[in-house]
Amino acid sequence: MNYSPTDKLKVEIIDHAALLTIDNPAANTWDDESLRGLKTLVENLNRDRNIYSLVITGEGEKFFSAGADLKLFADGDKQVAADMAGYFGEAFDTLSNFRGVAIAAINGFAMGGGLEVALACDIRIAEQQAQMALPEAKVGLLPCAGGTQRLAWLVGEGWAKKMILCGERINADTAKTIGLVEEVVEPGGAKARALELAAQVSQQSPLSVAYCKELIHSARDSAMMPALPLERQRFVELFDSGDQKEGVNAFLEKRKPEWKNA
């Protein structure tokens, strides 16, 4: 079965696990093709009753995923922003609701939407050299794919505010200390460890796992569901500001932004 509709997401089936590799050089960024592809891919895995878990990692040794391709937002097109926010939300919500166990093997930088896709997984394994951040406010944007909600649920309001409002970038050890990742492994070891956990999942009853996951998510989802559409709405509203265009272009031009607070 051809699970993935895009070459930017590679799929390998290993026993009862699907190994997904983000392959969009040079930084494994997300665009409309890969986001729509992720949604379709997870839906295809949901239909295959022989798949109990999925592992998602990044191609190469440096990046898990650097998030959205900011070139898409350089001209401040509000419709592009609305479309991308929708693609991000649908893709990562579908991943979060995968009927099996989703494990992120974070093999490098996980920034912005690259961290948000890991947040949408059930378990996160980070390699020692990994760096994680939600730096959207530094470029006049905000996390629009569940970052403001899922991060706070995992690590608490204080650390979520430190990372989002102060632009704090954290290493793998700090991520484990605050509960953002469950394990830290040596460089090159995240995929193998994630597949080990996937093998443990296959020893469980798939139906039991699905029900348990649904119940674990129930309290969280009841709190987050009203806020997720608002998160995407606020992202789009930022495109009415000059600061959004200034922030993105300053980043692309490798200069310090000049904020006008308008």
C-alpha cells in the first residue's frame, strides 16, 4: 500500500510500526504539500488495522524539522496565512488523534512547526544534540499548530511562557527535566529507541491502547478544543500588522527586526 502521497514524507513499514521520515531539504520544513500529505498519510495508517504505532523523524543529522518555510509568509498574504494555518491544524490534529501510538524521534533541531509536530505525538525521544524552540514571536508570528496549547499542557504554564513569550531555546536535557521529552539518547539513537518503544506497543492489545489513549486525552482535549481554532485565527490576524511582514523579512534578510508594535 502506498501510504504517503508525497515524496517529502517517506514511509517504511517495520512489523506493526510505520516509520515516517520528513524529507524536505535542507531543513525538513513544512509546506502545503507536506502538511496535506501528513494528514492523508495518517488517515491511511488509521485504515490499516495491521499498523499499531508510528515513528516520525527527520532526514539527515541536523534537523528533525525547522518548521514552516518562512518564505511563504514574506509578502504578508493573509489568504496564504489562512490556508497554511488550516493545513497545519488539520495535519497535526489528525496526527494527535492517530488511533495508535505516535512517537517522535527528535534527531536534531525542532523549531516552530517542527516542535509542534512532536508535541502532537504521544511520546518524544530526543537525541543529546537536539535543540527545541517555538520562536514564532521573534518573526512577528505565533505557534498556530497547537503549540500554545499542547506545550502548556505538557510542561506547565511557566515554561510554556518562557519558551513562547521569551523565545527561550532549550536543549535535550532541559526538555527532559521539564517533561517536554520522555527520554534523551545519544546522537543517532532516537530512531532506534523509538522503534523499540513501537515494538513494545505491538505487545499490547491495539483496541485497548486506542481506548486508553482516548481516555488519557479526554480531559486535555476538552480544555484545548475551543482554543485551537482561536490559535489559528490569531495567527491570521497578525497578517493585518506591519510587524508580521517586518519580522519575517528581517529573518530572511538576516537582520534585526525594527518593531513598530502595529
